[in-house]
Amino acid sequence: MFLVFPKVSEKFANLLFARARPDLYRENGYRRLGLCVPADTRGMMRRYEELRVAVELGQSVGGWAFAPVEAASSEELRAATRTLQEPMHRLLDEFFWFWPLAYPDGGDDPALAAFMAGDTTEATQIWSEAAGRGEPAAWHNLAVYQHLLALEWLEAPDADPEVLRSLWRDAVAYWRHVVSDEALWQRLRARIEVLGDPQLPVSAAAQVRAGLSAVLGRINAQVALRHGAKGEVGQARFQIDQMKLWLSVGEVRVLLEESARPVARRVGAQIKQARRTGANGLADAQTLLGAVRSDLDLLQILDEPAAEVVAELLPTLAEALLEQLAAAGKGGLPPAAGLPLLLVVLDLVASGPLLARAEDAFSLALADALAVGAGEPEDEEQRTFALITGKIRPELDALPLTATIRDAANARLAGWLQSLAETAMQTSPALLPWALHVMDAAAGLPLDTASRAALGLTIRNWARVPRVEQHPAVELAADGHSLRIDAAGITWNELRIDASELTGLRHPLPGFSAETPPVVAWSTVTEAWELPPELLSGEATVRTVLAAVHHFLAPNLFARIHDAIRGGATVPLGPLQLTASGIFTSDSSELRSYATLRLATPSGEATLTDDADPDFALTLDPSFEWNVPLLPLLLLVLTQR
């Protein structure tokens, strides 16, 4: 960054920019010696002798506000005194410390007297009242005070982030007033004239004024890096926003690029070291991720100025991780073990041969994982869902990932889950409850607001609107019975039943076992029917019937039940009573919130649990209890999201 000063003194400019550090106030000579501004040389030496003798006698020194926590040694006191005797250092230490209200004159000052007694409350009250009268020194002191507090609190392990932000905002407000206060800079010029040192031209005041914004902005940049290194992303971005208040867009970019370069070099060195020492398996891949996480987080926080650097680093990281996984495979680790890590690698590479390698490795690992459960009754979509929710997501959560990489991986998982749900819906509308369960799992991932809203819209559309695709009518006949299910409703033998007349459905949920003869039944206000087993010969026939039921009949019944509940009615469903606020069971008057209820549907049954009550578990049989097949969907849409 290049700034042009009037009559620039290169040495003074360098000293000014050397103050652009978070420890700006820590080594200030006036603070270290407990001196008031302005102090003459005789006063400095007298103060030095007082403190030196006290230190040598082992006596405690301090008591003034912001006195050093650890007493200075004799050598440190001597160094601080020598620094204050150098005109350029002295002017800068004066500027970044507290002035008497009559500055550049001295004399008795009640606020500084209170300050030296350790009473900052009294001092700041006096300064606030004086600032209200337009006193330039008071505005300056409040700027220094708020800025000093904000920087001191950076070291506090229990600092409240909101209090910290408030301090920074106040500091910025006061410093901006300082920069624009012409009377204040006239006082600084008068002080330089009083010092009368040829090394310190009057133009030094203009140099301080012109460079102050850059000093404050650079401090914000370094504080942002500190927060980023600790994973405090919100605080880091806040500091970058503060920096933008002081610097132009171009200056901000240059400063952030300067900040990014050493961080990127550290990441590159970590990756090179991992590859140089040899790829030894999955644990080493996870170690590498952990080693570079904080620095990658820093680069992500630096945003656009670091984007090019990040784009170069991520493929290198991906290649190193693939090498580690390949080594793990040679060591006998099954490909499926690397699935969560491979999901991450896919988001580190944009295109090219490396992406093809990552995709091939992922496909091999996925096939290996799904082959483990190939003998189970569930189809591939259900095994994939179990794999995502039972293995990939928990193991992904355990990986040491940056926030940005984790967000990308979760977005990829959500897209994968949505694809599973869409495949299920295309296979059969009877799988609607399971598809919505999968979508609910996707919506439960930590996603950005836009992605979550899009998933929520899809869920609502699926829940409330019948499928619009053409679906063939189902016709069955056996042992003198005939059944037709179409858009008009049900024709059972010679009896026609409109979909709007149905009051109940009973049938197994997806995942039912074909070993037990399934039950499919429906009811109206006056009568109920159950299909004879002869009509339901074979699992394929059952699924065809259920697909037609959920395409032609269930949407109308679901909408009427849902609207009744939302309208304030209490609707019975098996042993449950559903209300707009929650459910009651037949043996309890306790209202259970939809938000805490969870429904599992293993082997075609439904097990209801309550996160708020670990002892609660209720098993429902959708084949024998009316409208339980609609419960997964009802719980989904009645939960307040």
C-alpha cells in the first residue's frame, strides 16, 4: 500500500506505520512509566529514578490506569525513558496516549489525576462532558480509551463478542471525529512547535493525520487474522468490515492480499511435508486436514483477495488426500472407509483429470459400501439413505474441515438425498412418506438459507399437491371380486366410492416384508372394506395397488385431515389424537409437541418417539390402525419449521 504524505519524512513514516499493530499501546513509554502527557525531560528522569529504585527494593509499582500487569525491569524502564527522549518516538507515544484537556499545555488536569489514581470511570466522565463542549483533547482521549479497551480485551478468554464489537464501533466513531477535527490537528502542530526539534518538522502532524486511517485499518486486518486463527469467523469478518471504513477498496484488497500470502505459504508447506513423508493412510489424511484447517479458514475469511490463492491450493490438497487414501487401500483398508473423505475431495477440484480420479474413487467406494448390505430387503435407495445418514454424515461431522469446505460437503449431501427422494417418487407415489422422510433429513443438514428454503418449498409441494404425472388405473380380479382404482376413486365389485368419501386407509408402510400377507383397507363414514389376500398375490401387485392408492386417493384424504387439524379440530389417528399444537395418546393427557416427535418405519411398522421424553415409545401398526400410513406426512407438515 502506498500513501503520499506532504513533505514526507521517510523515517517518521516508517515509525508511524510500525505502530500499526494490535499491541499499539502495550509498549507506550507514557503507559510503561506512568507518566502524564506532556512530560519534560526532567520529569521523565525523575519518574525513571523513582521506579528504578522501587524495582531494586522489590517494592510494587503501578496503580495508574492500564499500568503494565508485570512490573518493568530496570533495563526496560531505562529503554522506555530513552525512547521518550527521541522526538519522533515521543510525538507518536503522546499521540497514542491521553492528553490534558489544555494540550499542548500541561498543568493540573482532573481527568488525568483520576486516571493516574486508577479511576477510569471518573476520567471518562470528565472527557465525555468536555467532548460535549467540543474540546478536541477530550474527543482524542475517548478515541484512545475505546481503542485501547478493544485491543486489551482481545486477550481476555471470556470476552463477550457483542461487547467487543460495541467497543470497536465506539472507537471508530471517536477516531473518525479525530481525523476530521481541524482544531485537534492545530494543537498537534502547536505541540511540535513547542518541542522545536529539527528532526520533527511541523509537517509531521499532517503525516500523522494522513496515515492514521492506514494505521487503524492495518490493525483491524491483523485483529481479523487473530480471530480467524481461532475459528471466530464472525469476529474476523466484523474486523474486515471495520477495516473497510478506513481504507479504499484498492487499499483493502492490497492489504488482504499481503495477509493471504504468508498464510498460503504455510498451507503449501504443510501439504508438501505430508507428501514428502509418504502417504500412510486414512489417519494421515485426517491429520493433514487438521493441520491446514485454521489457515484455510483464514484464507476463506480474506474472501476475494485470497480466492486465487485458494483455487491453487485446494487441488494440491485434494491430490495429497487421494494419495493418502490410495495408500490406505494398499494397506488393506476397504474402499468404503474413505467415502466421507472422498465426498470432501470432490468439492476441492473443479475439473480435469484430478476430478475424474476423485469421481472414480468415490464410485468404487460407494459400490463397496452398498455391496455390504446387498442381502438386506431394502432396495438400493434405502441402503444409500442408511449409508448417508448412518455413516457418511456422522463421519463427515468428525472430520477437521473448514467452515466453507464443510458447507460444500453438506450441500452435496443434501443434493444426493434429494435425488434419492425424487427417484423414489418417480418409482411410485406410494413411496411419498419415505421420500418426504429423506427430504426431511436433507433439510436437517446445516445449509445456507436459500438451500434450506428451496428444500422446504419442495417438501411443502410434495406434501400438499397430488402428483400430476399420468398414472395408469389399477384393475384386479380374483375369486369373484374386482377392484379398480382411478382418478374417480374406487370401484369395488359394483360399488363406486368417490375419493372425497374416504375417511380412512390402512396398509403397510414401505419396507414391509412380503412374507406376511399384507392388509389394504379403506373406509367411509358408514362402512369399511379390506381387500382379500387373493387379490394381493405377490409383492409387485401390492406395490402397484399402494402406488394407485397414494396417487388417486391419499392426497384428498390427507388434505382434509390436515385442514381439519389446522382449523382447530382434534382428529383421531389410531391411538393418537392430533391437534394443531401436538398429539395426545389414548392413555395420557400430556400434549407432545410435533417439533420433538420422531417417527421410524422399520419393516412396515411405525415407531413414535419423543426427544423431550426418552421413556416414550409407541409402536403403531399401519395395517390395522386407521390412517397411520398418513402419519409420517402429517408429522412433517404439522411441525413448525
